[in-house]
Amino acid sequence: MADHDVDLFVIGAGSGGVRAARIAASHGARVMIAEEFRVGGTCVIRGCVPKKLLVYASRFSDEFEDAAGYGWRVPEPTFHWPTLIANKDREIARLEAAYIATLERFNVSLVKSRAVIEDAHSLKLATGARVHAKTILVATGAWPHLGEKIPGLEHVISSNEAFHLPELPRRIVIQGGGYIAVEFACIFAGLGSEVTLVYRGENILRGFDDDVREHLRN
Ligand SMILES: Cc1cc2nc3c(=O)[nH]c(=O)nc-3n(C[C@H](O)[C@H](O)[C@H](O)COP(=O)(O)OP(=O)(O)OC[C@H]3O[C@@H](n4cnc5c(N)ncnc54)[C@H](O)[C@@H]3O)c2cc1C
């Protein structure tokens, strides 16, 4: 298709977009991918990966306690939230660079820009440039929704901002009973915050194994 700049244009360089771009390119397609924020998307930048680092950090409080019971003498442990966040950010930057290197290795052109679809085969970039693609793949992911505009909403954050709090909150209310809410509840509790989880249903983690739900609730 000579009248197209690329065979595949992917909007969004998250888990879905990067994988699709890489696989298509490995089969010989000319691929371009646009990312308006950071390569890696939700999972790498503000989801699975940073979350797991915080989970690991939060487990040490129990370990220190258990160790003492097994005869280890450890000095009174203290926790420094800014160190954890800085080290987490360093790891995320390393992973983002690895994702970019992978795209380069597969000859996928990366444009650091918002892309907007104009019609079935053309897109506009933030610079005003237009790209014509045989196929456009929308892999733009999702964004947290804070709900109705209630008084006090200005104090509410989503998981996105939780990864960048300047200090560990002394007390925190977490709204929701899905896995992200429960993981953050355990993270903050493990690190020493006083956590209240608010959930409208009968039990947290709807759809998960009942034994797991009961265990975690307790
Ligand atoms: C806190 C948290 C923890 C999670 N933990 C897990 C876990 O443990 N295991 C698991 O399997 N999943 C987990 N998830 C879910 C997982 O992160 C998502 O399912 C996954 O990232 C979705 O990938 P995606 O490619 O569809 O979208 P995304 O990763 O969101 O990527 C979409 C990308 O598109 C970009 N974009 C959007 N619009 C445009 C545009 N117009 N132009 C250019 N770029 C655009 C965005 O900036 C973004 O980078 C977690 C999510 C969160 C929030």
C-alpha cells in the first residue's frame, strides 16, 4: 500500500500496544506507535510493577517481627518512604528504557505524542503532522474515575497519585473492594499507616476465590 506511511499505527504504548507493535513488526509490517505519556503504560509506569515493589516493601514489617521470634536480634527497624519511592522510580525508568530499546530493535517508530484519529486511515499528532496508516490499532487503556463531584473530592487521589505521595500517610481511607484497593490497603497497613477500607458490597474481591476473600477480609 504505497499511499500509506505505515501498515500499522498503534495508539498507546502500554502492554497491549507495545506487544501488538512488536509482533506486527516481527512479521515485516511497517509499524509506528504513539505514546503521549511514558512508554510501558499503566502496568509498567503506574500499575502492576510499581505496585509489586510497594507490596514487597510492605512485607518486611512482619518479617522483622518474625525474625525476632526466631532468635534474630535486629535493631529497631525504621522505614523511609522517600527512599522507597525514589528507588521505585529508578526501576521504572530502567524498565521504560528497556521497552523503548525493544521497540527500536524491532524497527517500530516511536512518536512521543498524543495521536488523534481523523478518519479510518489518518491520524493527527500533537505537532500537527498527519500520518496515513493501513490499519489503526487503539490501545489507549483506561483512566481512573473519581466518581460524582462530592464535597471534599479535592482530597481524593487515585492509585496513580498514591505512587508519588511525598510522605507515607498516617491515616488513609481506601474506597473500593477490588484487587487494587485491597493491595493498596495491605501496602499502607504493612508500612504503618492506619487504613480504613470502605466497600459497599458484602465482601471484598467479588469474583475471587471465596477462601481467599474470607482470609483477606479477616
Ligand atoms: C494500580 C494498578 C495495579 C495493577 N496491577 C496489575 C497486576 O498485578 N496484574 C495485571 O495483570 N494487571 C494489573 N493492572 C492492570 C494493567 O496495568 C492493565 O490491564 C494494563 O496496563 C492495560 O494495558 P493497555 O495496553 O490496555 O493500556 P495501558 O497500559 O493503560 O496503555 C495505554 C497507553 O496509551 C496511552 N494513550 C492513551 N491515549 C493516547 C493517545 N490519544 N495518544 C497517545 N497515547 C495515548 C496512555 O498514556 C498509556 O500509556 C494494574 C493496574 C493498576 C492501575
